[in-house]
Amino acid sequence: MKKLTPEELREKLAELAHSQWSDWMEHLFNKCSNPQIGKVATIPAEFADRWGRQMNTPYNELSELEKDSDRKEADKYLKVLESEITQNNKDLVEKVWAMAYKAVRYPEEYSFDAFEKDLNSLSKEK
């Protein structure tokens, strides 16, 4: 898996946002009476009341059940971000191992001081 550029990561997150929005719209249409795209659809009062209350409630004041629903959506974003972070860490570990191998295998050509300098350069890249 290759490291994503910031623009590629942005697109991946935008794709996820669209997917979540699409899922929500499908859920909404399924709750409405006579849900036909391009026509008037009525949201049943029980859903309109609940969603209106949730929309106007700060996250920290939601019930745990409501927070869990939002957490499930946040987990989808974390999955994308963790994948990218894991790849970045893998790349860093591979660089450090290569440097360490070079320092052990060729100590006369690659001193500990050179290893330490390169390690410091890597930490500044992050």
C-alpha cells in the first residue's frame, strides 16, 4: 500500500463522507411516507422530533446511545486515517532498519554519529 498524498487522503475522506451522507439519505427516504425523489416526502413526526432535538443538542449532551451512533461514524474515518498512519510508520521503520543494518554491516563507512545524524533528520521530516 503506497503512502497517500494529502490530496489523495482528502479524496478518500470525501468519498467516505459522501457514502455516509448517501446512507443517511437512504435511511431518511425509507422513513418518509411516499418517498419519491423529486416529489414531496413527509418525515413522520416521531423522526422529525427526534432528529430535530438531536440536531440542536451539543454532542456532550447526547445520550450514550446517540453518542454511540456518532462514534460508529467516527470509526469509519479513523479506519481510513489509521491505514495512512500505519503506512507512514511502516515506511519510517523500514528506513530506520536500513540505516541500522548499514551501521552494523559497514561501521567503517557508516559511523554511529552518521546514523544518529540521519535518525535526527528522519525525526525532523515527521
